[in-house]
Amino acid sequence: MVSIQSHRKDEHVSLAIKFYDKNSHAGFDQLRFVHQGIPEISLDDIDTSTNIEDIKMDFPIYIEAMTGGSEYTKKLNKKLARIAKNTGIAMATGSQSVALKDSSVSSSFGVVRKTNPKGIIFSNLGASANASKAKEAIKMMNSDAIEIHINTPQEMIMPEGDRSFKWIDNIKSVQKELDCPVIVKEVGFGMSKETIQQLVDAGVKNINISGKGGTSFSKIENYRRKKQEMDYLEGWGQTTVESLLEAQEFKDQVNIIASGGIRTPLDAIKAITLGANSVGIAAPILYSLIKNGEEDTIEFINDFIYGIKSIMTMLGAKNLSDLQSKKLILSPDLLSYVKQRGLSY
């Protein structure tokens, strides 16, 4: 018999595909570079490597958390693991909380390490999990790091979601007791400078601001409600670009990661220029896998990497550090946001 949690995992995948928008609404269209015609660099000079603490990644993109917890998502995770292995990028899974409650579905996560034994893999749990549960999740996949997600709006809209969000003590203990990197991430609602400050004060070293503009879990969870009456929250949160601007003053204190509405290599480059050291991509990869298959998805990722290298060449940026020294032109709306929020850029 399929559990409620496993059925929900399948629902999330089907609804993510149903609502998938090929266009980004994360604010990247409100940023632009000033073209410089003589970059004095070649494509072969480009170094796209980056780090999450002591984890070295050859590319600044990875497959962001999506699936696991059912037979269907086990098949998807196996395919995603093969894609990660073939392209050399890291991969995060969806939340493992369902497997900690029901060990019969743990193989839907374990299959990732089994398929990609030498790959970089991130575990994933909600912020209500304590350090003991986090250790179990890491052991399940022999993971290199763990994502701890915060998702208050999603839970409030989810019919069977949590209603208590006293998370900071758990985050502190997980950060303190685990030996591997801990990434605290949003799930598409963005972060404010106040939230980032709370995480910094809790000792968190890696923060994924995961902004509004890609997959909308408020829309997905409202669709699952009987009356679908909470559509007024579909626009809740800060965009990915706004969240990266909120994070500016913390760039030298923590490792900033961006996700949410990353659709093109140019989106990724703009996110990195605003301070992200790596970028998570979820919906475009899942959509490509389900609609076009593994080979086309591998090609999509390789083309994405080439696009990143091409833009870095055009900008005369040999590495991510060079890229982050570049300045972007902000739209009047973004300049207004920066001013009203008292941010600096």
C-alpha cells in the first residue's frame, strides 16, 4: 500500500511538470552586463571550479533537490544520478524525511549513491529534523553534505503540513554535530537579510537563498487543497535576484548558493556575479528528463556548461572570483528595492 507521504512525492513531481514555465520569473531580466569588446582571454583559459567548504566541484551548477520517497521517484533518482555521473555535476535529492519514517522507501534515495558511487551527493531534510536524523539521512546515501530546508509558506498551505516552526535550535545542533558541510536552503520563497543574519548567528556556513521565480510550492500545495482557496499566496516571497541582493553584506562570511528560476546559463552567470558560488537547477532538468529522456538531458547540461564558459569568456573572467568582480546594471525597480530595504550594491 502506498503511503500518504509517498503519494505526495509523486504528486509534487507531476504538478511541478504541469506548472513548469520555461521562462524565469526570478528577476534576472532586470539585470544586464555592459559588453566589453576586447576580453583578452580564450575559452580554454576558463576555470569553472568552485567549493562548498572542502568539497571541490568542477562546475558551479548542480542538480537541485527534487525527488525520492516512492517507486516512481526511485526510477527518476536513478536516472538523475546517471545524468550527474555523465556530466560530472553534483546532485541533491528530495527530502528524506519520508524514508526516515518508512524504511521501505529508503532505496529510492540509496539508489543515487549506488548508481553514482564517486559522485558528489547532498542529502536533504526539513529544519524540524534533529542532528540524529540528519546523521541517518547522510548514512542512507553516504552523502558529502546535507541540505536543511526551511519552507514555512509551503507547510502552511500544504493540507497535511506542519504548523510549528521553531527551527533555530535544530539548525544549531545539526551545524555543530555534523562533520560534513550543512547547507540551509529555502524552497523558492527567497531570503531576507534578517533570515540570513539568524543563520549566520547559528553558525551556518552555507546558505541557499532559493528565491521566487521558478517552481512555486505555494501554487503546487494550493492545487492539492480541496477548495484551492489559498491562491492569494502564490506571489509570496522574494525573487532569487532580490534574495541575492539581500545577501550582499554576508558574501565574505558565508558561502552563498542560488536556486529558483535558473533557466539559462546567463541566469546562472548573473547569480554568480551577485555573489553565489554555486547554482542549483531543478525544474528544467526534471522537465527535460521526463519529456525528452536521459541523453537529451545530458546534452542540455553540457550545453549549459558551455554557455557558462562562453559568457565568462565574453566578460574576460577566468574564474568565479573574476566574475564576482564584475558589476551589473540594475533596473529602476531593483534600484528601488535596494533603496527601500537599505541594501548596498
